[in-house]
Amino acid sequence: MSAYTQEQVNYLVEGKLDWETTMRMLSMPKDADRFRMYLATLQSSLPWDDKIILPISLHLYIAQNKTTKEWVTKCSCGHEFGDYRKNWKLEALVYVRDTPEAMREVYPTLMAPDTNWQVYREYYCPECGTMHDVEAPTPWYPVIHEFEPDIEAFYNDWVHLPLPEKAN
Amino acid sequence: MNKMSRNESGWPDLLGNGKTLKQHRDEVLARTKETGFYNGLERLEFKEADPITYEKLFSRIRGGLVHARETAKKIAASPIVEQEGELCFTLYNAAGDCILTSTGIIIHVGTMGAAIKYMIENAWETNPGINHGDMFTNNDCSIGNVHPCDICTIVPIFWEGKLVGWVGGVTHVIDLGAMTPGSMSSGQVSRFGDGLQVTCRKTGINDTPLRDWLHESQRNVRTAKYWILDERTRIAGCHMIRKLVEEVLEAEGIENYTKFAHEVIEEGRRGLQLRLKAMTVPGIYRRVSFVDVPYAHDDMSLASAFGKMNSIMHAPCEMTIRPDATWKLNFEGASRWGWHSYNANQVAFTSGIWVMLTQTLVPTARINDGAYYATEFRIPKGTWMNPDDRRTAHANAWHFLVSAWSGIWRGMSQSFYARGYLEEVNAGNANACNWLQGGGINQDGEVHAVNNFETAACGTGACAIKDGLNHNAAVWNPEGDMGDIEIWEMAEPLLYMGRNVKTNSGGYGKFRGGCGFETLRMVWKAQDWTMFFSGNGYMNSDWGLMGGYPSATGYRFEAHKTDLEARIRDGMSLPLGADRNPQNTQYERHISATAEVKRDKQCTTTEAIFENHDLYLNYLRGGPGFGDPIDRDCASVEKDLNSHFVLPEFAEKVYGVVISNDQDDVWVVDVAKTAERRKKIRKERIARALPTRDWMKEERERIITKHASVQVRHMFATSFDLSVKFKNEFKAFWDLPADWELLESELGVPSFGSKYRMDLSKLPDVRTVTLVEE
């Protein structure tokens, strides 16, 4: 079993870990303590102190609201998207690139999809404007609820960490 | 009462226990189902009792498989095999379950196993018979093969008169006599244009290929020379491995070998579950991908009018990882198979997933059918990845296979990210294409066909800690290589006028996708020559991850009547190097002003005539990006600009950098101004966007009024027809009226296959093998 220091995990999250250690992480059995250390790294980098339950995207977390103890989906800027079981995208802002002109803003001519076939849906945080996701479906496609984690099983049976209180 | 023995009744007792091969396989399956352990192996007794011998067996066999592959491929002349390594060898137990495999295109772990299982199910031991020294050849897509150009040779292994297993070897041949040249042709609407297809045919006895097979097969393909050497490659590898197994049996005994041949599969099954628990998060993951089938175009010549339409292939993926670390991959909602050559058999679809997972979840040499037994697949019958009609064409199944799996990539990566294993995150891969194909009379005056495998080196997806790799790999062949120019120029009558990184092809992101590359080819010393394009253009199959963009889509460039012969003779300028910015065309400045140029998004075409000195751009795609592009550090964007990985216009617009070009033509990013610009971009985003629920009201109206292109409506109509669940979920999401329906019959396009279909199982004396929940 491999083991890494908190400092190495910090560098990993920053994208600055040396290649030799990165290779070791890739090729050796996984370090079981990574999740706990990962949470510590992320928690220290955020402007808010609600407890992170599970990171779900580069700037999105399932977090425990420290006042209500409800688990919510939360942006790194602090904006809350509501109950963690609901699809956060429905509470976001969306910009749909469904015309050639809108596609032309992000790709050279001929290197973007034809919007009669495919559109790009960019989901933004209403508060800070971070682009959390780019969907690339056909027109009409339902907004995809990408991830419904089984957090209880994960904490209790997989990583054996105390499950934070949940009010909702 | 006297009873006839198996032998006397026409059933050879191959296993030496009085059971037929099917009875044996059925018992293995029953014990597996009953206990949840492969073949009922709750304990790995041999491994536990004698781990050293067990590991010795593993290492010796695995090493032998890899050695056989590396040695045998030197026999091949085809650059697809010899340069790109498009071959693999796999060892099976008597039930046809994979024990171990070599490196290479390991999708064929499952496809060759499916062929063996087909022989077992259909009593091959009685007719045509299974004996020591036999060889069987299979490339039949209706029983599991990916596409007909993957030819496999299967050799039974006997020990002291009893069947103890099988070895299979596969190579991807350059041509197999489809209606158009090249191994992955488009334009045929059914199996009957896919080329030579052989169903587990006995093609050799006493270790010697049969002469009728040799004569018949060689004249049914265009590239006979490569065909012969490819077959010798497969036979040599199989015989090397058979000899190895015989040596192992001599040294370790049949009892240990038999135990090993089953325990290692159960170990593989457990191994996958352990990895799931060690690396992922339990839960439900949903993703989807698509690919375009743009057949309503003048450059798609079809012999059958009912295939002449635009359509979209649809692959929704729901991945469920349960608390007990079992898992299920569900593709309900996929669209129906179509009248094109992009259909796939259920085994091709499921087996290919292991190619991908060995690069992330199970990066181990112990990949075998244990992983299959650890996975539940749901693939409804009638979908493009599990057709219910025996006419379907599969020659270019990779058109969508590669990206249909991308949903699993992204779901897995979500899981790795949540768990903190950022080093494993991969936003996806390029939809590996274009496939440059064609044929005619080559520079040596021979009938010839080409399928250029530069596409084995596309851009890879971005990771959560670094950029994707440029022009490096393809998901279907983890050892991908673009091949040497000098070799391709020997194999193809096409000179290289350029080979460069494809600017702006990698998906934008905090970490960008790897860029693809492009090669400009000029036809040279060919006669009666044709070529065509094969790739995605109107759609992008691989999405970005967590705010990253998909990679750029494909486009087509070809030029005819270029006058390059005269320009070369007169020492005039020539089109060389990259097509760096397709909106600022350069090639056209160095060919005749009256040249016929095609620049468009029609990246799938059928055979077009190419004269000597005509041009063809082979654009190999980039990979998708990870994370919001305005999080990308300025130094990386600067490096991208100066390496021609991104065009300045899009560095400014997408990455939000403020740049200048100094006196040495070096791009410089102003960090302070960029920070200010990025703040504005955030505000611009908020200003131009709508609350998602408001936008949904607008989109709902478009659905109510059925406002969408025919291909979009056709995709949904075929998915609805195959899955009531998918239709009901769609209607519930958009809150559509109960009587809202979308039927194929209302679209005004041909609907052959929508009502009347005939499955392979309806043929007489055929027992098909089903390996998924349908």
C-alpha cells in the first residue's frame, strides 16, 4: 500500500506534483487514506467553512451547511444550488450555443459542430460565473443528472469515516 | 442394457468425461450463477495452497502470450499489424472463457471467446469436428466480431487426447473484399456489402491451412499478399502458444493447469470488484454520447435508396456501482441499428470496454473473462450495439464504438475525481479518425487497398492534473503509434506534403485536451485510384469534463485538378505543411486557381476518383478538455500559442488572455490584464445566460411543436420505439402532454427496418450466444 504526505496531496490538487511521485501514484496500489487528505486540502482552499462531504466537480461540492446541517450542492464561491440529491444544473444559469454564430465564438470555421445536429450547453454559477459543465447533446435532450452518489455506503463501508450529520 | 458411447453416437468425447462441450459450458455457467463465483470457486484452493506455482504459471503463460505476439507480428508485412500492432493472442479454457491475453487490441478477448462459444453451442465437435491440428477462422460480426477485417484464427489445444483449451489470434487486415477498398468501408447498407465473412470455418487440419481456403480467401480480397502473411502471423502465434501450454502441462501436470485455468478467472472477477471499491464511489452515474451518420449528401453514393438519409447514433449510459462493489452498465435508450456499416455486436461493445478499463480501473496483466463475469450489462435487443436483424453491416463499427464508450470514461473519471485519485481522471479520448482509405492500382502496378492507421495516434483527453497528450494514442489500441512516414509511403501511393500538429484541435479547459495532427497527402504513381473519408464532422462524440470543452470537430479538405505536376516541374511554390487555420486557407494559394476543392464538414464519403497530384488532408482528432478554460494558467496558454496548439483568436476568446506579439514573433500573455479580462468574462457569462428552468420552457415549446432537424427527431423516434422507459423519462422531464408521440412514420424518411426485422436466431440450426441482459 502506498502512502503520501499531505503536502504531496496538496501539490497534486494544485496540478504541481512532481512527475516521479505522480507516476508512483499511477502505477502503485492506491493509498486508502487519500480521500481524507484530499478533503483536508480542498477544505483549506475554500473561502467558506461548511464541511465538504464529497467533491463532485472542479468547483462544486456536496457540503454540509454548518447552520442547518442540510447537505447541499455548493460552488467554491459559496453559492448554494439546493439539496444535494437534486440536479444542480436545474438551479444554474445556462447558455446554449445553438447557432453557427455562437459556435464561431469558440471554434474556427469548420471546426465546430453543426447546430442542426448538436448544441453546446454551458452551465454557469449564477453568482461567480464559473463554467461548471459543458453538455454537448442533440437539441431536445433532457438536462443530464450526472451523479447520484451513495454517500452513506461510501463513508460507512468504503472509506470508514464518520458520516457527517444530515438534516435533510 | 447396452448403450452407445459418445463416440459411437457421433459425439466425440473431447473432454474425456462423457460430457459434450455444451454440457460442460452449461455446468460452468450454472455453478457461476448459483454461487456468484466463477465456476463455483468460492475458494481459490490452488492459489492458496501453492501460491508460488500459481504465480509461476501466470508469469510463464502471460510472458509466452506477449512473446508470441511480438515474434509473430514480424511475419506480417501489413503496416497495420507490423507498425501499429493491430493483433493480439488470447488463451481460453475448454469452456471458451479467457484465461490470459497478450498485449495489443484486447477487445478480442471477448470476440474470439464468443466465436469459441458459438462453436460449442452449435456442436462443432460433431460437425465439422474438432481435432488436434485443426484451425478455425472466424470474422463473422453477427456472432461477436467487431468488424469483418478483424480475422481470427482459433486452434484447439489437446493434452493426452483431451481438449484442455483454445488459443486465438487476431489481426486487422487491410482489405477483405468489401464493396469498396479499405478495411472499414462506408456506403454499404448491409452485411452483403461488408466483404468476406467466415463463420468459425475449419480452414486447416494437421497444422496446415487447407488449399481450398487459401485459394478462395486470397481471391476474395484485394490485398492478397498482406492477407497471406497476416494469416501466417496468426497461425505462428497460435502454434507458439499451443506449444507453450503443452510445455506447461508437461511440467506442472493437467490437474494444476486445469485449476489455474479456472481460478485465474475467478481471481480476475474478484480483482475488478476490489478495484471498484478501492478507486470509485458507489452511486449512479449518467452520461451520453452521439455520432453523426450524414448520408443525405451527394458524396455518399449508396446503391440502396432506403439508406440515403441523415441519422444520429445514440448511446446513453447509466453506470451503477453498488455498495457491495458489484456494478451494472445499462445502455437502455440507445437508438436502433441502421442501414450503414457502424453497427456493433453486443460482444464487440462489451469486450471493447475492457480495452478502456485496462487503462484506468484495471491496469493489470490479469485481464481476462473474470472482468466480464463481474459486470452486468443491459443492452436492449434491437439497438445499434445489439442488432436484431441478420442483415446489419459492421465494417466501420469503430465510427461510434470508440466514442459510445466515452460516457463510461466520464462517469469513471467523475468517480476518481470525487475520491481524490486525480491522477486517474481522463476527460475522454478523441473519436479516433479520420480513416484514410481507398484503393486501385498502386505504385507497384498491383491491385491494392489502403487503410491508413495514423489515427492510432490522436490526442488524448485532459487529466485533472495535466493536459492531454498530443497526437499520441487511440482508446482502442493503448499502444497507439502514428507509424513512420517512410513505411506509409511504401504501403500507399501517397506522398507526404506535411505532417504537423493540428492547431486548435484539443478541447479547451483548465487542462486542455491533447491536440491531434494532420497530414497532407498527394497521390503519386497510382492508377485508377479512389479514396474516401471516414470520421465525424457534424457532431462531436467526446464531451469535455467539469467545464472543459469538447475537442474541435472534423472537417474535410480534398483538391482535384491541382496542376501540381506542372508546378513541381516549373519549381513553383507547393502546398506544404499544416492547414493551420481553416478560415484562413493557405493550400489553395499553391495549387491551380481552377482546382476543384472541397472544404466542408462532410467527413464521411464514399469512393471518389483521385488522380495523381490530387490532395487529401488526413486530420486526426484531438481530445476533450477538463475544467473551466478561464482557470488555465497564463504560462500554459502562452506556451500553447507559441507551439501552435491554439489560435490567437481563441486564446483571447475562450481562455480570456490578453496577448501581444513581440518583435521576435513570440506571443506574450499579460497576466494582470488577463485577470481583469477574466473577471469581465464571468460577468458576460451571467449576463447572456438564462436560468435553466426558463430555458427549459423555451425548449419544451420546440419539442411540443417538433421543431428539430430530421436526424434529431429520427434518433429520438428510434430510441422511443425500443424503450418505453426512455420515452417516459423524456416525456416526464419535459412535462409533455400524455398524448405527445414521435413516430418514425411521421418523419418523411425511409423507415426500412422499423417494423420488419429477422434475427440471426431465426435461421435453421443456429443457436446464438447471448452474453448480456437484453
